Amino acid sequence: MENKHPLLHEIEKGESKSLEFKVQLPTSKEWVKSIISFANSAGGKLVIGVSDNRTLIGLQHFDLFELMDKISSTMHELVAPTLLPNIYIENINGVELLVIEVQRGALLPYYLKSKGKELGCYQRIGATNRLVSQAQVIELERQRNHISFDSLINYEVDLSTLDLTPLQQRFAAHGKPLTPEKLLSLKLVKNDNNTLYPTHGLLILLGFYEHVEIKCSRFKGTTMSIFLDKKEYTGDLFQQIENAELFIKNHLHLRAEVLGLQRTDTFEIPFPAIREALLNAVMHRDYSNFGRDIKIGIYDDIVNIVSPGGLPNGLTMLDALKGRSEIRNTVIARVFKELDLVEQWGSGIQRIKEYCTKANIGLPVFSESGDFTDWEFPRKIQSSNEVSVASDGINDGINDGINDGINDGINHSSVVPKNIQPLLTCIKHSPSLSTKVFAKQLNVGTATVERHIKWLKDHKVIKRIGSNKDGYWQVLNNEK
């Protein structure tokens, strides 16, 4: 069986970020915008001789070599800096097509000479050419010079006025003191004319900017019509991530599996997969756009994580799915690596799929929609052996008391002291939360939580499964 022509396969999938087709070359020269857009994005092809319904028409009535010369001269006349596309003839099943192919340019940004950078610069967003803003022109210039936004100095902020405690505590917890030398080596601060200034990366990590926030919503049903819960998290980036994780956990169902006398509770979606997607959204979002934020939406049918900024630096969706990595925020990424929040560049998408495959649930969908990236995790319909304890998460569990936790037919309240019962309920509802988060939920000190956990362990009410970092608490059903 003869293999399908690669270009035909692309055409059959339709126009995209890297493909556009036309029946013939327009006389208006609007097609030049497409070439500029491709060069400023991830590269692409403009195919001449294909109809809107993807039928191969060909260019049998044209002198193709004359047309190729015309395209070259038009590009030289209209585009700056000089852009040299690859122009060639492709024969598919006897139909001759003309292809104008351009790679992502090295001299960004490209623009129409007659309009200049400010009014003549375009990028490819989905299957359309979009005029870019002045801020985006500046971003393209940074990309040309391999400079990330988060590595730039903010001269308007006095370093001495910043509270570095959240960052210092995170590094100390990993046995890595955040010394002045470390701040410099990580480019969290930079020296300019013998004065230290914070970079955007440091200010983003500290949550200094208003747009650095995560908005979380739980909706009723499968639309955004009715809110059931809504939170907006600000502060340092690490606390935002922890709060967002807690919000998601509070609105996920737990699946209860009973084998013999042992019961195991797991989230309907493997939480390491969701955490990986959340970290990906935080680390790779476009922080240079001050008007947008990360949004998490939980519906009856999906968990949705949306991050502003398309795939960075000319990365295509096919590249990303194959494991290629392009880092938009080098300072933030380096800090995340130092704190073991990421393992290996380019492995996140594959790990997410592996988590979901191992859990035998539907695979999530990762997509680029306009200048946003989007994760959608399908929610599994509960079966008869699953117990929902998540409608309003931990808070409901505390309010309902221990009665809501008696899912295995054994009354724990007779053996667990009354002052420890709220913690046990929290553990039943969200077994993988940290001691610090439990303390915050219960409005008690961490020492109290640690003491109560020790009692529950000593009396064999709970046991730890896995490591302190990635494990969870299992509630036993054989309490004495």
C-alpha cells in the first residue's frame, strides 16, 4: 500500500498554526502577512493551488517559475529584515502545487516595511495572522537576543524593600541557603553599576505583581453559568501552587477500593498528573503580559487548566508532544529545578500521560488555543464502588464531623478522641495534604497536628503510604 504524501496529510488536517492554503496567489499581496506570521512564530507553509475545502486544484494555467520569481521579488520589496523563504513545486497525484515554506526567523521581528514594526508585525495565532502589540514586538526582540522576560531588571523596585522570607524558607527546606551569591547566580538579582536590583523573576516568585495569581473556580454542570466555589490566590508563587492544589483536591472525588479488610482511597484523577500540569502552567506562562492570569476550572466532566501565552519560542504542538522543551522563563525554571519541582526538561507531558494510563482513566488533552495553552483532564463517572467525599472538600468534612467519614461501616468516634476527630476527617477527605495545610484548615498549630498524627499512627488508625514528599495517609478499617 502506497504511503500518503506528507503534505497531503497536512492539508487534509486543515489550516493551522503552521499551514495555510489558497487557490491562487492573491493579487492584494495579503499573503505576505502569512509569511511574516510564520517567520515570527514557529515557521510554516503557504500552499498555492488548494481550495478552501482542501481539494487539490493545482496551478496548471500559471507559469510556475515566473510565479516563483514574483514571490521572491515581492518578499524582498515588502519585508524587513530580509527573509528568504524556500519556494518549490510539489507534485501530489499529478497535481502541481506551489509551496512557500519559511522557518522561524533568526532576526525577529519581521514586519511590512511600509508600516514599520509597530503597525506591520504579525504572528500566527491558531490558523489566523494577528497584528501584534508593541509589548509583543519587544518580546520578539528579546527572543532574538535569547533574553527571557524574567531575567530582566526592574529598576523601579528597591531590593531592600522586598521580603525574601518565602524564598529563603523554600531553599532552607532543601538544605540550600539563599545567599547573596546564590541570588546572583540564579539571576534573581543583578548588579548594575555596583547596585543590586531585583529581576522580574524574583518579583514574580514573590508574587509582587498583581497579575501573578491563580484563579480557581468550581462550576455547576459542564458550563460556566453557575459558580459553586471561587477562589483567587495571590502571594508568593509556591503558596499559590499549594493553595490551587488544595482547591482542586477539595473538589475531586475519591475512589474507594476494598480488598479484603483493606480500603484504599485514590483521587479520580491521579494527582501527580494534575500537579505536573499546574507546575507546567506556572513555569511556562507569559508573565510579560500584565493583563492575564492562570485559570483553573473544575466542571462535572473536566478539570481545566489554562495558562496565558502560547507555546514558547516557536515550539509547535507536535514538538511539545514529542518531548522537545523550550523554556520561556529561564529564571523561574532554574529555581524550580533547584527546589526539585521539576525533574527533567521536556518530560512533563509524557509523565502526565503515564500517570493517567497507569490509573486506567481517559488521557488528558493538551492544546494551544490562540495565545493560551490548555490542559483538559476528563472526569470519570463514578461507579457503585466509588465514594464521593469531595463536594465541598475538607471544609464540608469538618462541618459534618466524623459521621461523614464512616464509609466502611465502622464507628471511629468511639476510639478516636474528640479533639482528634476533625483531623481524621481531613485525612479521609484529602489524604495527601501536608501537615502544614492540615494545620491551616483546622486553625491549629503544626505541632498539634503532628502530635495528633502520631496518636493516630500509634493506635493504628492510619498509616503512611509512600514517601513524606509524594505519599499519602491511608485510613485503616481495623481500629480497635
